[in-house]
Amino acid sequence: MGNMMKYLENILGIKTNIEPWHGAAKLPYFLSDGYTFTKTTLAGVPCLFMKPKDELGTLTAVKKHLTKVREIEPLPVVLELDGMTARRRKSLIDARIPFVAPDIQIYLPFLGVALTERYTSEKPPKTTLMPSSQLLLFYYLYGGEPELYTNGVAEKLGLSAMQITRAVQQLKVLGLMSVKKDGVRTVISNTADRRALFEAAKPHLMNPVRKRIYAELNATPAGLPLSGLSALAELSMLNPPEVKTFACFGEPAGLSGTDTLIDSDKQAAVEIWRYDPALLSGHAGVADPLSLTVSLSPDGDERIEQAVDELLSNLWR
């Protein structure tokens, strides 16, 4: 029973406590002989665990047994089971009979808890990188070293320590990084070369552009880095686009514009990014190349695809 309590504490994050129960002597012999009983408290709520010594009987028989036990001890009674079939699970839940089957199902309606560990599908892990995860991954790729100590990286990326911790965890869960400890320091690594790692990450990469507006050129804040095709043209042999494109993190105060382009001579496109577009850039006045390639939509344009390939090839050298 001690193992069961530890299991519940770990899964539910609650405190449990086992107490002596002397009510078994008052039960009919077929119950005292057929079950073991343990009184306990779950998160401060007293209840009685009832474990069959042999195979559990039919639902009708179980209901009668529970009624008899509650006549002696008017507490919630929880069946403790070693195994569980999907059909048995459904019948017990339909009858609102509390039970615990380790590693299979926990059903404690009197606590307002119904946790499924095997039969119901859990929420799948988030497969699109969070902004912090993408920043950390790109920081690693730009660094070029096989191992990266994450201590101190939060400050460089303008993130909190908690954001870095969550980013490391997501990269680990998605199989993009191996994680180990060196004393109190966390180390992330990947044995693949940078090109292969970037390709593996592609299905999980997030478009850093949250939205795009068209603002008056003379009202566009000074110092914004180029992005979009304007940045790609700056970093490759692509010809500059007709409309200049800039990027910024967050929406600058006072910036206004339209959702559609009205006058290409007087307007510029301003992309609102989910993170600082210049944070990882090695080129002054231009968004960082990896984020730039993720933000672009080639739309089958061979010129753009060729320029992106050229840009990435230069990065992997």
C-alpha cells in the first residue's frame, strides 16, 4: 500500500496518509476474506481503499460489496486494482465507482480527479518551436560548436532563466538536442552537422513574423533592420524588391499603416516579429539569416529559392 500512496503522490502531486482501520471485523466474512482494506487520506479527504485478493467480480457483485462496506464505513471507497481492461474501465466509470490501477487509470470523482494515463490520448507535445526555443536553436547553430553551455545564454537572448529551461526541454523532447549536466550547468549538444540539424528542425520551425503592415516610408521608425526580400537581396545576388521591407520586435508606439499596399512609392512593409530580428544577426541592419529564411514564402519562385540556398550554403561553410 505504501507503493500505491507514493504512486498517487507522484502522479497527482498530493499528500497521502495511511491510517489504521478496524472496521473489517464488522464486515461479512465473504468481504473480509475477499478484500484487503486500508483507510487513507488523499489531499486531506478520508477514503477507504479496497483491494480484491483474487479477480474482481462482476459489476453487479462489486456494487453490492461497496454498499455493504459503506454501511460500516460511510466514506468514499476506492477499488485498488493491479490490472484493467478497457471494458472494465468503462463500466466502472459509467457506474462512478472510484478506482486506481497504477500506470493505467486513476478515477477519483470524489476528488474531482479523472486522470487517464493509457487509454485516453494525452495532449501531444507542442511540435512547433516556441520563440525562445527557436532563438536558442539558432544561437547554437550560429555558434558552430558541438556543445553549448546554456548558463548566461538567457541574458544574451533577452530571455528569462525559466524560458531557457523550457526551451531546452522542448528541444530535447523533439529530439533536436541532447541535454546533460556538468555540475550545476546545463549542456546541450547534437552530433549532426549544422546543415543536417537545421533540416531536421524544419518541420518544427516557427514563422517569426506575426503580422505585416504597410506604413508610410517617412513614418517608418529609423534603425529597423531589413527583412523579407529586402534582406535577402542584401545578403545574396537577388535584385531588391519594389517595396522595402523592415522588421521590428513588437509594435512601435505610434506606428500605423494599412493591411494592404496602396502606393509602392510611398509605403514600406513592416513585419512585426515574435522576437528581435536583429538579435542573432551578424550583418548590421539586416535580420538574422536563419530566421529570415523561415519567414520567407518562395511560392515556387526559383530566384528566391536559389537565393535562399545560396544564403544557407554560405552559413554552413
